[in-house]
Amino acid sequence: MEKTKIAIIGLGTVGTGVARLLLDHGDRTARHTGRIPWLEKVVVRDLTKQRNVDIPEGVLTDDLDEVINNPEINVVAQLIGGLEPARSIMLQLMESGKDIITANKALLAVHGPELFDRARQLGRSIAFEASVAGGIPIITNIGQCLTGNQVTSLRGILNGTCNFIITEMQETGADYNDILQEAQRLGYAEADPTLDVNGADTAQKLTILSQLAFGVRENWDRIPCTGIDMLEIDDIQYADQLGYRIKLLAVAKLVNGEVEMSVGPTLIKKGNPLAEVQGAFNAVRVRGDAVGPVFYHGQGAGQMPTASAVVADIIDTVTGRSQITFNNLELWSENHRPLSMADADNTMDRYYLRMQVVDKPGVMAAITGILGNNGVSIASIIQHKGDNGPSPETVPLVIMSHETTHGSIAQSVSEFTKSDNIESEAVVYKVL
């Protein structure tokens, strides 16, 4: 068989997994491509660092020019994180005639329009299956398998770190900080977990999926986003009493010609497949107007699941499938009029509210009056006689609303903060 020479930029966790698959299973990849995907170069910053994969002599280098200036290398897996120098390197690689595979969701979420426009100008392709949901082939399914549909909604658990933390809180009753430390010890959470736990990572992934499904060209930081870093065990336990589980849920749904998008802790009814996703797993539920609901579940992170997605993209690029798909999808293209993101205040959902209220006559009437004046209808109320509040004279109050607008809930909460009857800021989560 003929060889297609490949380079890897970055030999971190994912890069190591990709190198291992290419080196140890070359016969398998060759069978799927009709060619040998030949690992020609691996570019790293530190040549002296110990590696968990045996790289053949002469392949490892710290000189990017050995890839850029080699016309025989035409497929590159760029597996470095962050925005820079990742953006500049990708542009250099494409301008030197390379097709790109990437797992960098932040880069695509921020610079997708620029990079995809430049790739089209140069006749190159960018494959990015590994950028969302690790080993779950969600990019391919939305971008190819479901193209006979108008996707009407997608809902996903897209961050394994957050789902692990929430699952452990549910199962052990421990609080957020204790479980975060355990997640870091086990390697599920980074030393600085901010982008995971504040929802930014999930919002970036939702940006990519929404571009595929709806053509939305919004910056990820405009998506209404709440993380799990303020999640309390009390809310997990109340949700359980009400028959729900809390998950960090990414949502994009088509409503009246606009796309409603959000990321945040959400109460999901027990028995719903999304509610049953445990540990570090990811899941995505897509609804199409022809196919109906379709559910994808699997390992959303980790070395080998993500490497699996990268190698699949390498195979598609070597065989030419990526180029065909890339040209036809015209992602982040001005040629198509994209759908716009809906105003968050006008979106309709059910809500869970919890607050610590003064235990005296008339308080309930005052609270329900505020909700009623803002058009919020109550579905159910839980009030326990408790002694764990800021003072013995207060009790926890949990309210589940009927469907209402986000603006109505926000106005109600604003009025709650001015009330002498409420001792703490209201906790507000959506209900699926």
C-alpha cells in the first residue's frame, strides 16, 4: 500500500493516544483507508520529557518547520489546547498545504469563522469530531447522518468532570468542595477546574453543535451560562424528593424561527435517559423533524475515547471524505443566512426555586404575591421545619413553577432580594 504521511502537533494525553493507535494498529487503519497512515513527525516542546508511547527514532521533533516545510506531509492532527499559538499554527499548516484534524473546542468556538473561511480559500479541510463529547460521534451524526432532518432540539451533558462531581454528590451526600478534591485526585478534574465547573467548556461545545444543527454564529460567551461551582447538596436532595436529578445541561432548541440556547444545572425527571447518565460519561439527545428523538451516550473525555475520534477523522481525511463533507457543510459560512439566538428573557421553561424565608405568618402570601404579580404560576411547594438555616427563625422553601418566561423569574428573584422576609439569595434552576 502507498503511504499518507501524517504529523501530530502536541503529544499530551490525547496526542499520546493517537500516536499509540497509529503505531500499534496501522493494519487496522490501513484496512479502512486503502493506504497506510504513516506517522512521519510528532512535534513537541520538550524532547527530553518522558513519554508513555514508544516513538520511532527520527519522528519526534521540537521544530514545527519540519512539518510545515515538508510537502509530503499533508495531514496534521493539531492537538494543542488554548487559543494561541494554536490559531496561528493552524493557519500556518493550512497555508503550507495541510488538512487539519483538531480536538480544540475553544479554538473553534472563538475562531471558527476565520479558520473555516481560510480553509475554504485554500482548498483545505478541518475535521473536528473530537472537539465535542470525546468518543461519541456526535459531530458526524449531526453533520452527516441527520442531514435529512431539520434538527429541532439538542440537549446534552457535555462535561464529564461536572457529571462526575454531581453524580458523587448525589450518591454520597458529600458537598461540592469535597467531591471536587476527589475528582482532582482521580484525574477527572484539572488542577484549575474553572472552565469545566463554571460551564464555559460546555458552552463552547454547545456553540459548535449549534453551528452544525442550526447555523448559529454566536460567540460562546453570549450563551446564558451557569456552572456547578455553586451547587449545594440541599438542592440535589430536594430535587431527589421531587423525583428529579440535577445535571449540567446544554440546550439548543428551535422556537419560532430562533434558537434558544442555555447552559446550567437543570432538574431532569428520573427515568429520562439524560437523568440516568452517571459518572464521567456524556450524552446528547437530538430531535429531528423526520427521525424524532435520537440518543447518544458514551465516554465524553479521556485519552483513548478522544483519540478514537481523532483517528476516525484522520481516516476520513486520508480517504477524502472530510474534504467532501467540509465543502458541502459550509460551516461558519456567510453563504447561508444563519438562525439567530433568541432573547433569553423571552424563553419559556419551568423553574425550581429555593430560598431561606422567615418563619412567620404572611410570608408565604408575600412570596406567592410577588410570583403572581410577575405572571409566575406555582406547580408545587415544599416547606420543611428546619434548624439549619442562617437563623432558627427561618425555614427552607422550595417552589416548582409552571412554564414561564426567564424574564418573569428574574424579576421575581430581583424583588425577593429586597424583601425582609427572605434571608438568602434565591437558588434558581430550570426544570426539563
